[in-house]
Amino acid sequence: MKTTLISNENNVAKFNMEFTADEFDGAVDRAYKKNRNRYQVNGFRRGKAPRTILERHYGEGLFFDDAINDLFGTGYPQAVDELDLEVVAQPEVNFEEIGHQKPLKMELTVQVYPAYEVKDYFGLDVDQVDPSVSDEDVDQEIEALRKRNARMVDVDREARKDDTVILDYAGFVGDDQFEGGTAEMQELKLGSGMFIPGFEDQLISAKKGDELDVNVTFPEKYQAEELAGKDAVFHCKIHDVKEEQLPELDDEFAKDVSEFDTLDELKADTRKNMEESRKSQTENTAKNELVDKIVEKNEVQLPAAMIEDEIDSMMNDFNQQLSYQGAGLDMYLKYTGSTREQFRDSLKDDARKHVAGRALLRSIATQEGVEATQEEIDEELQKMADQYKMEKEDLRKAMGKEYLRVLEQDIRVRKAMDLIFEKANVNIVEPPKPEDLEVKEVKAEDADKPAEADAAAEQPAEAPAEETEETKENE
């Protein structure tokens, strides 16, 4: 195969792939051997007719399409690699005359990863939240660690708020027991708000062995429409009452939960980790704002295929996040009353912004001569190899040239972003107070725990759960 670049400008590359007559005839013969069993000619058993007979009977070009696909499948990746093109969409292909004893010549037109002349990317103003960590912050983190290591112990007393009760219950509307209102050995933390209003309150003061009725009224807008607004009674039996017992906050606690011998050492390490985490988080937030500013200052045309691929990636990531909570994208769409098409459309603006930001950062890296060193590539490979428990060289071979190119570009983008941040006018600001924070819509690309999905995942069918605010809004 001979590859010839015709042009590469305005993010579109044109090139020729030319196969000799012998290469094309060999591909046709391979196609004949692979597909001859599909054709029947009188006088020959199926699959035994010579190629010339089949071509005379069905037409000279009988095996041309399969032969072309064969040559294209092996030749196209080789040509793209040889010409060092980073394609972002399927190519348009035009052919010259095709026939036996003739070379096969293809002219391909393909979109390549865009490059731009970027302006106004140094000296931008940006706010960064103060990453400082206070003594109170450290104490709160230690207390959270203490709660994660708490034990639940049985108590022989009346249940109080924040206790956990183990109970059986069966729900009735009138004399009819309703579906989904029955459970055995259900754990319920009193005051958690997991069940409908009034249910948990009526279990306060109950003791182990008690049997009691809990009377409730389902909300007017309840997910089970047949129960909405109705009075119900739950016959309950309390098996156990448990309270949370926190460990003593001392050196023994530090030894139990960490590698440290003293509480002071644990606190010092906690502070260090919190400072590193906050510095990284606040810097990344500021960097993202800088990228947004650069995108606003540089209008760019993007290949539609890149935006669609980004939407696919965002949807896959979102679905994976939901799967960790026992849900999924289909459940999310059903819960929110949306369709896949509507969901895709809602992601389009953010997808375009992400693609534009990355493309502009890559162009800035080129303009500023930012490259990924072999040492940096090897370091990233080693991190990945450690993660997958592989040898670095085995991983390098498994990734192939295409994925190594992606890794290299990731490093260039990161270094370009660091350079932009270094040259920005960074203003350290106080963190917003909780009362000043606005409730923002959860988006797929940055949702760790989507509000609607949480609601869907946290309400088991058998539990008389309260309908959430998200449900009300979506209805």
C-alpha cells in the first residue's frame, strides 16, 4: 500500500491510499474463499464453484465490497499512523475505477483533532477559595472518623431519637394489607426521616418486645398513587433497641484506626491530608474557571463527532456513578420523567464546553512549546500499572500507540493548565457560608451523588418512605 498526503488544513486532512493490482486481487481471492459457500451454481456443489464461474454468474464485482473492506480495515489505521493524523470522525471515501487487474485507489477526507490560534489566556483574574484548615476542621474530621468506628450496642431501655430499632411491620389501609408495606427485621434510625412523617416519632419510647400500632397519613403526592393521601396503620413489633457507642478519643483510638501511636500524630496527619486535598480541590476549581474564561474569549468551531463522543462519555460516567448506588441511568430517566434524547440534549452545552476547553488547552500547549517528557509518560504508566497490578512494559504494549498518544496529550493539557494558573491573577477568598450557598441543579458530568438518583436508590420498595422534594418538583 502507498499512502500520500494531499492536504491537511482547517482541521481536515485529505490523503490517498493506493493498493497494487496484485494486492487488490489477493483481497478479492480471500473474499471468495471466505464467502463462496453462500452461492449456488448449477452443476457445482455449494462452495465448490470456481471464482471465475461465480463472477461470470453473479457479476465481476461479486467480491469487490468484501475485498475493499478487507484492505481498508488494515490499510486505514496504518495510513493514519504513518501520516501521524489524529482523526475524530469516520472518513469520506471516494474510489477511482475498480476492476480486475487494476490498482485500487481511495481518496479519503477526514476530520482531524482541531488546532487553533488561542488569544488572551495569560494574566486572567480568578478567585480561589482559601484552602486553609482550622483546628475546628480537624476536630470535625476526627469526630467523623470516630462515628465511622462507632459500635451499635443493645440497650434495655425505651428508644430515643438517634437510636436504631430493629422491627417487623405490616401496613394496612382499612382492613386491606397493601403491597410493599411489609418488612421483617428492618433497621430504622429514629430521626433519620427515612419513613413518612409521623412514623418514626411514634416509635420513640418503645422497648424491646413491644408490639404497637403506628398510625400515619400518606402524603397527597406519594410515589405509590394508590396510597396517596390515605390513612394507614402499621402493626409493628420491636425486636431490639440499639444505641451508637462512640470510642474514647485517646491514643488507643489512634492506634486502632490508624498507623499512628498517639492522637496528636493522627491529628497532624489528618491536617496534612486535609490541606493537600483542599489545595488540590480549590486549585482545580479555579483552573476550571480559567478554562471557562478562555472558552468565552475564543469562539471555535468543533467537529460534531467530538461533541457526540463527549456526550456518550458523560452518559456512561453518569450511569456508572448511579450503579454504585444500586440504580442506573434507566431508573434515573424513569424517576425524572425524561427520555434518553432529552437527557443527551441537556448535556450538549456542557459537552461542547468540555471539548472546546480541552482543544484550546492543547493548542495553548503547542503555542507555548509544552511537551510531555518520556519521564512524565513513564511515571503515568507506572501509576496505571500499579493500579491494574501489571508490569509497566506489558501495559505499554497493551495500550498501543493510540492510547499512548492520548496519555501524552493528557500530560500536555495538564501542564498547559498549570502554566495558565501560574500566570493568572489569583485572588484568595473566604469560603462561602452555608447560608449563602444556593441549591444548584445536579449535572451528569460533576455529580458524585445525583439528588434524584439518591432518592430513587434510598427508598426500598418495602419501606414506607417519604416522598422527596425532587419527586414533587418532577411531578
